[in-house]
Amino acid sequence: MFVGDSLGLNQWQSLTCMLHTSVPEANYTSVRTGGLSTFTFPSYNVKVMLSRNAFLVDMVSTSRGPVLKLDSIEGGELWKGIDVLVFNSWHWWLHTGRKQPWKFIEEGNKTYSDMDRLVAYEKALNTWSRWVDTNVNPSRTTVFFQGVSPDHMNGADWGEAGAKNCEGQTKPVEGANYPAGPHPAEFVVERVLGGMSKSVYLLNVTTLSQLRKDAHPSVYGHGGHHDMDCSHWCLAGVPDTWNQLLYAAITTKTTA
């Protein structure tokens, strides 16, 4: 089960396509119920699921408007008993204005109109980490964190100040290092995972994805020619590499 935002959807779509390509004659079903999508190969007794949950912690409707609860994670009931869990969250944490899905942020008995987004992100991930430490049986469930998927909205990040965003990019960044350096949210992820008692495998896709400024849908995203999509990834494309790394990590664990 993939649990997360539209970048988790990106990876889930990639994996279902790759699996179908590997067994093209196998029957399959694809069903979406609310925020849960399930792709099933009945003859292999395999389900690949996606639970849309952009923040991992709870978002609740109140008379005051939607509230993001940094210390509540009731949605975790859906994740129990799954063989492999792949979490991700970051894409929605920086949204402001009309795209911001909450009106207030809540932690304990304190309510905030806003908060430093990296601070809020770390608080939420700490809530998630406590859930994993309390509820996951490592002999049954393997847990991955996707890492932070970068966007390419500022050409100065890759040393091309004249580029406003990813539009027209046709080649990756040269070399092995990204000019803008590590992504700040990745430090938060690493810090949280480092403090956990249960083992969580970091699928560290950030740097390799930073180098692929050429790999976004750009003008063809969001339904085509409505705006610029420099956050999500073309398929086939970068998420296929994420899944190859995921496959290697799963098979290494099961054969070790």
C-alpha cells in the first residue's frame, strides 16, 4: 500500500503499469472507493493499493473550517496488517492561499492560523513515526518512506537563472550534484527516521530526481496546457526508477 499524496499516486501508477507489462496476459481489476485505489492480480493473489493521504496526520472538518491536526492519526487504522507500506508526504505542506487545504493547524489544545511549514512537517512526521513504532510488526510489515520528491520551479536551483521553471527542459542536470544542494525537507525526514525504534527504509530518491529537470509533464500536465506542472513526473519516467529501487530493496530483504 502506498500512503501519501499525488507523488505517491505517481509511483503507484508507475508500479501497476510495470507489473502489468511484466505479466500482460494476467487478468487484473482496478477499483477506486473514496480515497482508496486497489489494483489486483487475482491469479497471483496480489493487491497494490493507494491510500490518498497528503499529510499522513488527520484533517478534520469543523464549524471553523478544516483543521490539520498535527498530533492525530486516526487514518492509520487502514494501514494495519499490510505486507509493504510505502509512505510519502511533502508536496502539500508549502501550499498557501486558495491551494491551502486547512484553515487552522492544531496541536494538543493549541490552535494556530499558520506555522513554519518545516516545523509543522516535522511535528506531523513525529506523530506518524510514533504510530509506526506502536503499530507495526516488523516480522509482518516492511515500511518504506519515499523520501522527498523535488520540483523544478526555479531555474536558479540548477544553475540556469534564465529558466523560470521546467518548461522546455530536454536534458538532465549534468554531474552527480544538484547546484541548489540537498532539499531541506529531506533533513527532516532523515532526522525523524533516525529517532525511530522500528526500522523504516528510506527510499532516498531526492537527489536523483533533482537532476531530472527534464522529466516533468510541464505544459502537458494537469489536463494539458492549463498551467505548468513541474512537480509531478512523466510516465514512463522517474517513478519507474523509484520502483526499481523499491523492488531491489524488497527482494534484498526477503532473500537476506
